[in-house]
Amino acid sequence: MPSSRTTPRRVLIVEDEPEIADLIALHLGDIGCATEIARDGLTGLHRAQRQRYDLIVLDLRLPGLDGLEVCRRLQGAEDYTPILMVTARGEELDRILGLEVGADDYLTKPFSVRELVARAAAIFRRVETLRGLRDEPSGETLEIGRLSVDPNQRRVAVGGREVSLTVKEFDLLVRLVSNPGRVYTRSQLLDLVWGTHHAGSEHTVNSHINRLRSKIEPDPANPQYVETVWGVGYRCHPSPAAVETSP
């Protein structure tokens, strides 16, 4: 069903197989998307860095710069663009790596047109919900010790120093800081942050927690804010000031 938006969503398709790229473009066009195609990773990266897109459909195996490296480089961009990664059957390890470096979802070749459209539509809904929350004029800043999290502005500061997080790192932190002391299992965090449809492993949560700690913890090896509850999962320490060390 075509979108009711007055402005079409812009989608960049980075795929070196012409038949697959054209098929994706055709069916995303049916739901009101304006599509562009890049045939290699470097071209796709340059376009994504110069222009704003609502979604990037990114093949894992590309000539020149592969999809994993494209995904890594785009995660450092100021403007977040969701990524739907396309993998071949049997590339499970690479698929997991793709999710860990920032892809939002994945499709396995050969995929059905219906699944493609459903995955893209689900990403659009999640991003629009996220942007709606971000644009709310009111909201409570969450503070734990020297850590400050503003869910509306999506800003994080430690001791007054602003910290840049990826979307998933921020969503993990908000989930934990909103409920200090509550223990979440890895599977719960996978469902809450990535979505119940997500097929990633619990290792995805571990790797994102490690990167989050490297950005907010004074000593990531001895975390004060995001604690590991061994054999269970993670929690936000309810009173980290009590365990903070003096400079």
C-alpha cells in the first residue's frame, strides 16, 4: 500500500547485482519510496555521507569496500540512518558482525518481496516513533551520579562532558538508567532495544554494552554505572556516587 506521506522516503540501495537491486527498488517504490542505487561500497558510502536518506539497504558482499566497513564508517556519522543489511545464506558470522557494528536488521538471500517490504516498513515505524519522542517538548532528564541522560534531546553527559553514542547504545542506556537497580537479562535487552523480531545473538548486547562503557565509564574495566550481574545480565547501579573514586 503506498505511503500517505507527502514527501517520499528516500532509500539508498547498495547492491552490485543489478537484478536484485532493481527488484528492491521496484517494490520499495510500490510503498512510496524514492530509491537510488549504488553498485559498489565506496560509491554507496560517499552518497550516504553527502545526502540524507531514510533507509540504506546494504549488501554485505560488495566490490571494493564491503558492507561491514561501510556500516562501520556510517555509524560515526552525525545523522543516524537506519541500515537493512542483505546477506547470502550461510553468512551467519558476518551477519552477526553486521548487527554488532550497527545494522538495524537483515535479510537473507533469497528473500521474499513481502518480507523485504515488511522489514523496511518496520524500520520506518521504529525510526518515526523515535523521532516523535525526540521532538517532545517536555521530558525528564535522568541523572545517576555524574551521569546525565536527556531522553528527549538524546544527549548524554558525564560530569558535564557531552558523550556521543550510537542509537542502540543510547537506547540501551536509557532502558537501564530509567530503572536503576533493575536487572535485565541479555535476551530482554535484545527484545526491548532491537525488537522481538530480531534474530541477533545475546553477544550483540554484550558488544554494545562494552562500547557503551568505553564512552561513559571512568574505568571501563571496573564499571560504576552499567554493572554486570553475573549469570543474569546487566543493571544500572542505583547509587554510583557511593562507589566513585576520587581523581
